[in-house]
Amino acid sequence: NMAEMHPVLFSRVIDRRTRGEKVTIIDIGTRRTRTTEFCDHYLEFRPHSDLAILNGIAHLLIRKNAFDPKFVEKFCNFRQAPKDPNASPAAPLQGDAMSFDEYKAALAPYTPEHVEALSGVPAEKIHLLADLFANRDLRITSTWCMGFNQHSRGTNANRLCHGIHLLSGHFGRPGDAPTSLTGQPSACGTAREVGTMCHFLPGGRLILNEEHRREAEAIWNVPEGRIHPKIGHHTVLMWEKFCTPTDQGGDIRTLWVQVTNPGQSLPNLHKLFKAKAGQPDKFLIVSDVYHTATTELADLVLPSAMWVEKNGMFGNSERRTQQWFRMVKPPGEARDDCWQIIAVARRLHDLGHAGMKDKDGRFLFSLRDDQGEEVPVWEWPRYYDINVDKALFEEYRAFSRYKHKDLAPYDEYVKARGLRWPVVQQADGTWRETRFRFSEFDDPYVKKGSEIQFYHSVTKDDKALIWFAPAEKAAEEPDAEFPFWLCTGRVLEHWHTGSMTRRIPQLHAAMPHAYVEMHPEDARERGFSNGESIVVKTRRGELRLPVWFDGRGHPPRGSLFIPFFDERLLCNDLTLGEIDPVSKEPDYKKCAAAVARAGAAS
């Protein structure tokens, strides 16, 4: 739903139409939205059948001999998604090698008629999509956001979409590529690039790779072997361990939360968050600007500085790194999250914890002024005047050079107001960003004459992978007791859990509370009136909220939609904890639900 979830980007698409350019927009979704209103075609599919549609497009490209054999031969390998992604650490990335003939045979069942039976999308629409990809004179951009990613087979959905672009040769030219629209600002920079995930080190290095660990230990000047070779728990498992009683295997006793609101955003909240209540040996620390659903169960709340109250760096989905300076001082005792981490590390160092020292016995996170003197973290006014970000960024740059993700010195970003990596220094000393990666015309790491070079290929042959993954049933589907599909998501007015936007009077007035969207015929059959309070129930919980069937979103019969911004109406009391086996991302987009009049609910 790009019109509401990425309105600035979507407005640029619409601007092209306004200028008279020929732009065809196709919306593929499980409910009509504001995006649908601008589209030339709308393809509505049954929840969880998107993999069947993607396989159907690939099937037709091959059956009609409409794929790009030269592109495939030169730039691609084929892989079967592993039946057990957890069989080995490398299994999710490597998969099982397959030939083109094996790939073709695997796609054989996905005829347009079979895909129509699975998805509800008419066979002629599958032909329409395949014929568009078969036209090499077109430039096709495929965009998606959480509908693909918050999906129990989201990794495979991403793979299959990329595979269609590779199979048809729609790759490597401006406007001709698959493009994931990330769900949060700096999700790429703050989370992925700098290694804050349980299996990552900075710069795309992997904890499971011994060579990567040794490189990181050298950069940080810590003893060899300091970095533990075992990856940590992913988010859902981490909270499950935290909320499980210690004597029942809940081996995480303390969690420190920053810049997120899991008390509202986690799935299956009763199990993964609210179960923390009544467990005195579990200690929850929350750093935040506002009180949220998460601080409700916190044992310690640390006041944080807002982004305008500190220096910072963003890394966005076009690989652009941007820098900004603070505009105002944080009020009272509020401190930026980075200072909080360094302060705790310093206290651990002072208590004698060896992990907070480098090989030379110095504090691991010491910051020094222009004269080379260490700035004590506890001297807040003096510390505040030191640009912590510059020191941290220069350290991070050392990681970026290992995988052709080169970053320029910090001061270059101050001057340029953002550069897209890899940023490579030229012979004259200037720094040049890369607009189009893996393409010879713009990427300095692509060998001359290669045209396109996927130089990060896991198969070490500079080729991309075209994957096959079968369509599978959802983890939970409607039945007689719970006859509806339930999907959750965002609205235009509020950002995620609404901790900031619900405090803006104009936005709160425009969208003051959550609701449930329902098809008018489903509502009339049950005698519901528009705006009436009803109960939505799943196997995990129930929620009372107003029903809308003439709002901005229009789900098909048998489907419901609830936004998750309202901390008073927590729709994640209803969602299930099913995750993608590779990405570990929860499936917020589908579970089975029932509805009832508020007075008739049990």
C-alpha cells in the first residue's frame, strides 16, 4: 500500500503520470487500498498464495520461451530452497544446486489455471504479468514492503520476485529492478549495516565465519577468540526465553530495550511480552522518550534523547548514508542511547569486567578529544560537546572496506549531505558515490567488459541465484470456528506503534483509535452497523473495537484488517508467533479469526 505507507515515493510515481508519461501501475494485494485507486490493474489474491503467483509467472516465461536465455546463462545459477533451512548455518544461503531443466520441471505444476485455483487470481491476469516481464523494451520496478517480509515464507517470496527479474533480464538498468521498501527509516543503516542483529558483525560480516570474527577482533583490538562463535537468539526467541519462567528454561533474565516498542509490536503479546508480569527474577530496562506499552512492564526506565537532540547518521534503502547535527539540547537528565551504552560499559570496566578492555588494557569505548585525552563519560557537559558519532563512524569505516561497501570519511558526509555506498576515492582525492550497484556503467567494482557482475555471490562465481520454492499452506488458516483471515498493518496518519504520532493533536484527531475493516456483506449477514463495537477473537486473545465497512480500505469477503498503532487496542494480542525459518520475521499478515457482537462475546 505504497500510497499510504510510502507516500513521498508514491507521489513521485504519480507525478510522472501528471507529466504525461506512460506509467502502468499494477496493485497485487489482499485488500483494496488507496494505492488501488491509482492503478491500471488490481489483482486480489488469497492470503499466503503469493508464492504460487510468482511461480506462475516464471512458469509462463519458460513455457512461452519468453525469458532471457543470454542473461540467465551469463549471470545466473539455479537453487532449490532447502526443505530444512536450519539443517546447517549455510543451508539458507546456499540452498541445493539445480539445473535449468530441474528448475523448469519444478515449475511445471504452476500453470495459470492451477495458480488461479490456489490464489483466486484469474489465469488471464497471470498471463498479463508474464507478458509484461517478457517485454525487454519495458522497464519494470517491483516494489513491496511488509506484505512480503512479515510472512512465514517471506524469504522465499523475496527470492522468487528477484528470480522473475533475473529470469526475464529486467535487472541492472535504472528503473528495471526489484526494490524492497523498508519498513522504518534507517532500518538498513541502524540495524543491518552496522551489525546490530544477532548473527551479524558490522559491514555485512558474519559471526559464524571465523575469518570475519578475526578481522573484527583486529579492528577492535581485542584478544583473538573474544567474539563468541555462536550466534545469539533472534527477537521472537529472545522474548520467549525472557518471558518463560527461569525454572522452565527461560534462561534470559535481563533485557534492555532501546528505540523500539515491543510491548506493542511483538506478535502474540500474551506469550511474548505480558507473561513477564509476576516474574520477580526477570528485569526489564527500557530507554525511551515517552511512556509506552513497553514501559508499563519495565523495572527501570531511562530517559532518552530524541533524534533532534543528538548527532546521528542514517542509512537508507538506496544505500545512502546521511549525517546530521543536533539542533537542541535534551531536557533534564535525558541522554542519547549511545551515551547510555557507553556509560554502562564504563561502569562494567570500572568493576573489573575484562570484556570492557582491549588488548592493551584500555577501556574499549574510550573517546578522546583533539589533544588525545580521554573524555570521561560521566562529565556530561564535556562529553556532550564531543562528536561521538565521528569516532564511531571512522571505526565502522574499517569494516566497510572488506566487502566493497566502502564509506567515505565522516567529514565528507557533512559536506555532501549524503552519499551512496560504495563510496570510492578517486585519483584526484575526491570521493565518488555509486548510484547503480553491480552495473558496469556506474559501479567501480564491476570488471570492465562484464556489463553486470554480482561480486557478492555466495557461489563465488559472480552470479546471482534464481531460486525455486514451492507454494505452501499458511501456518494457520480459517476454519468453522475461526472463519476469517486477519491482517494487521499501518495507516497513513500514524508511525508504527504511534508513540510519537499519537501525541501530535492533528494526527490523533484524524485517526484517534484503531478499528476493524470488514466487507459490507460479511457485516450485514451478522447484523453489524458501521461504527458498532464488535469483538474480534483468535486462538490467542480477543479485542473489542469498532467495525468499519465503508472506510479507506476494502477487504474481500472473509477477510479483516486491523491497524496496530493504538496502544489501547493491541491487535497483537491476536496475532500468532509464526516466523519465517530464515529471516525469523513474524507473520503479522495472516491468522484465523472470528467476530461477534460485543454483547454476545464469551
